[in-house]
Amino acid sequence: MPLQNKPHEAHPSLFQHAYLTSQPFLNKSATQSHLLTSGYKTEGKEKHFHVRRMDSHVAEMHTTGLRSPVFFHILYGVCLCLGVLCVLFVSLWCVLWHGGFAWDGSDQQFNWHPVLMVSGLVVLYGLAAVIYRVPFTWKQKKFTWKLVHAGLLLSALVLAVLGLCAVFDFHRAAGIPDLYSVHSWVGICTVVMFAFQWALGFAGFLLPCFPRRLRTYLKPVHIWLGIAILILSLTSCISGINEKLFFSLNGVSGEAYKSLPAEATFANFLGILLVAFGLVVFGILSKAQWKRPETDESVYPLLSENGT
Ligand code: HEM
């Protein structure tokens, strides 16, 4: 990239001001020492701003200047535990009450659907969304974590598509019509939006041919859409759990849902775990102090000469 295109070189004081004011987690001494190490000096009437690329020592200062890192790590730990519990509970539900897993058009094939949807579209997706907030990652190059973010989300998308294949295939084998319920409508919209978001994110943030100016507009849309998809995924899961419970606990071939048998209690609790996981993810995302500090490296796409 030509030197004159770097935003902080064109307007050093503006960049420096914007940078420092956008870092609420830096304490005063960290801010001062950052000013010194950035090499901002005055010679006669001219001011020179000595450029440094994303330096690990800057990230280190951010980490040490971070407010309430202990609280972040506790919340991140809770997030991981809730994610594991969600996958465990949905799998146990399918094993203990619905006969486990198979891929032969039977009820056991259907069981892959909730497990893959919860694992992919909620847990993996949620963990990918908060990956940039982990202070440990700030000391490394952002493009590495862009790759991890994109890779986790691609895995989530693959799991979601497999989960849809499981239920469509099961419907075909059992002669059940497709896409009749509100759950299926919301669910299919969620997966389509997710696929669109992934493709746009890949093109916009990882391909060098994407116009830089458009990338600036894309970022807030990407964040908004990312949050919207997680809300829709949670909505799809809750409605799916409810629908499945109404099918299996219909009071004719088994106990009635309203008598709250063990299966209903267990699956309701799975719903609560999913909501709790979502709330913790939103909590982490909503805290400005926990954002990865923006550096000039952040604006390079992954596959450009500067990003590699
Ligand atoms: C993000 C998560 C989810 C998405 C995107 C989703 C999407 C879908 C879609 C598109 C269908 C329609 C398949 C067809 O018409 O052949 C479907 C069916 C179904 N899903 Fe889900 N699902 C999700 C999670 C769950 C969960 C956690 C359960 C819990 C058991 C569940 C239960 C069901 C049931 C019972 C059906 C068959 C009845 C129907 O078509 O509504 N889903 N799902």
C-alpha cells in the first residue's frame, strides 16, 4: 500500500486524537506512555508523526490498561461453560428420550437436527462473535484472528447446513411436508441470512479487491447483522424445542406437556441455558472497554501484501 494512503500519516494529530479518545480502557499512564512510544515530536514549527505498525507492546499496554479484565475472564469462562452445557443437554435429550442418532430417514436422523443447529448456529457462532474480545489475542496480528473468526463461522455454517439436510431428509422419508411451521420459516431465513453475512464478510474483510471506502460502511452493517442472526438463531431454537415437545408430549402416545414430565423439564432447562448463553454473549459484545483496540493493521484486508 502506498505510504500516503495511511490515514494516520495524512492527519497525524487527528488520527492520534481519534485513536486515544476511542480507547476508554487505557488508563492515564498507559495513554501517556503510548504518546511517547509513538514518537510524536515537534521540530521547529513542523510536527512529525513516526509511524508504527500494530505493535505487540501497544497491545500489551492495552491489556494491562484494560479495566476489569478479571470480570471479562469470569464472564468468558461462564460463556464457555454455558456453551458446553447447551451441546451436552441437547445431545442428552436426543439420547435419553429419542433413541440416539442415525442417518437412515428415521426419527433418529431427525435428532441430528437440534444437535447440529444448537452446536453450529448458537454455540460456535456465539464463540466466534466474541473471539476478538479476548485480550490474549490482541498481542497477535489481527489477520490471524480474522482467519479464526471466519473459520469458526464457516464451521458453524457447515453444521447448520448438515442440520437442515437431516430434517429435510427426515421429512422426505416420512412424507411430511416441508416448511409449513413458523419455526421452519424463521429458521430458514436465519440460515440464509447467515450464509449471506458470511459471504459478504469474507469478500469485504478478507479480499483485497474490495473497495476500502465500502469496507468502512460494511463494518457497522456486519455487526448489526451478526447480532440479528444470533437473536434469530436463539428464536429458532426455542421455537423448535417447543414444537418438538408438543409433538412428542401430546398426551396420546405419551405424557402431556402440561403435566411437566421429566423430558419437558429437561428440554425447558435447555431453553433456559440457550437464553443464558445468548445473554452472556450480548453482555460481552456490549461492553466498549472490551473491544480489541483498532490499529492501522486492522484496516488491511487479509490477503493484501500488508495483511500477510
Ligand atoms: C438455529 C436453529 C434452527 C434452525 C435454523 C432450524 C430450522 C428448521 C427448518 C428450516 C425446518 C424445516 C425443515 C423442513 O421443512 O423439512 C425445521 C424443522 C424442524 N425443527 Fe428446526 N431449526 C433449528 C433448531 C431446532 C431445534 C433446537 C429444535 C428442537 C428440537 C428444532 C426442531 C424442529 C422440528 C420439530 C422440526 C420439524 C417440524 C417443522 O418443520 O417445523 N429445530 N427446522
